[in-house]
Amino acid sequence: DTGVSQDPRHKITKRGQNVTFRCDPISEHNRLYWYRQTLGQGPEFLTYFQNEAQLEKSRLLSDRFSAERPKGSFSTLEIQRTEQGDSAMYLCASSEPGDYTEAFFGQGTRLTVV
Amino acid sequence: AQSVTQPDIHITVSEGASLELRCNYSYGATPYLFWYVQSPGQGLQLLLKYFSGDTLVQGIKGFEAEFKRSQSSFNLRKPSVHWSDAAEYFCAVAHPINFGNEKLTFGTGTRLTIIP
């Protein structure tokens, strides 16, 4: 297993366009997390899935953001009508069942909105 | 709401010198505590974690951290740094009752520079 994989690694988009990112977790991990990291800040929690169920969403996840994990495997994060403030690194993490098992992070998708 | 403070934005140390990175948390109960490292262009890697028990925790790459309840601190230490330790370090906490949800609250990070 190569770990948590995110695609694309970099995305440049014009303001107002829609973008979609993909995360492939480690295969036996049933939990999946999305975080956002802006320059000079630590990652901020966006949303959490257990299998295909989205169990928690941060207030940071405005109605322009939607995340899915349709079959409990890979996940997508879509941002509609992008704004310059959406420019950030979007990190995905996954963990296996159990109490506080380690969350493994992907390398992230860096989004630049111009 | 829980919060994590890393008071040092940037630290520079000489290779071979000792290191201590500070982390303080604000929370009603003792949270679960973590240190992560992020190299440029990379994701985060877990260095160590504290849930309960011995307050001195050993991690990977020769790092250790000490939980001090009275000071609400979880400082990261290394006796002798290597040039490869240059990176961004994040302290994080998780709510101890969120079983099955490792939602993490991160500090703003400390950037470590190593000079020869």
C-alpha cells in the first residue's frame, strides 16, 4: 500500500470555476478526514466520514463545499464557484477502526484561485 | 472550545544542539495530545502521541515529549538535532470522548531551521 493518495497535487483555477479533488485512503481504513491548511496556519478540520457516512462537518464547510464517499472507499471534495479565499492546501487523512488509531495524511492538493 | 498554542513561530538551532518546541492547550479536560511534522510539499507525519499513563512519551526520529498537566503543556524535545529535522512541527489535540473520531485541532506550527 502506498499510503493516502490525493489527486491532483496542484490545481490552479479561475475564480468562479468549480473544482473537485480526490482522496484514496489506505485500503483497510474506514475513517476518512478532510482538512484545509492555509499559509502559516495549522490544518483545520473540514469533515469526517466513517465508511460512506459523513458524520461531522465543520462550519468552515460552507454550502459551496461538498464531500462524498459513495462506496466507503475513495472520497471527493468539490468546491463550487471558487473564491480567492479558497486558496489553500487541502489534506486528506485516513485511519483504521479502533480508539484513536493513527491518522495517516496524504501529501495534499494545493489549490490556487486566480 | 479547545485550542492549541505554539508560541514560537520560528526557531533556529545549530546542528547537534538540543531542541525544545513549546505547546500549550486550553481545554476543560485532558485531551489526547499529538505532535506532527511536515516537510515542504509533504503531508503530516505523526511523531508521537499521549493518551494516558507515563507523562514522558517517546516517538520516532529520536523525539520525545512530556505532558505536564499543571502547565497544560506538551513540549517536544530532542537532545541533538540533525539537518534533516528542518521542517514545520505541529502540536494537535483531540477530544477524549470522541471515540472513533480522531478529529484533530492543530496549533499554528513552529518552523524549525537547522544551521550547520
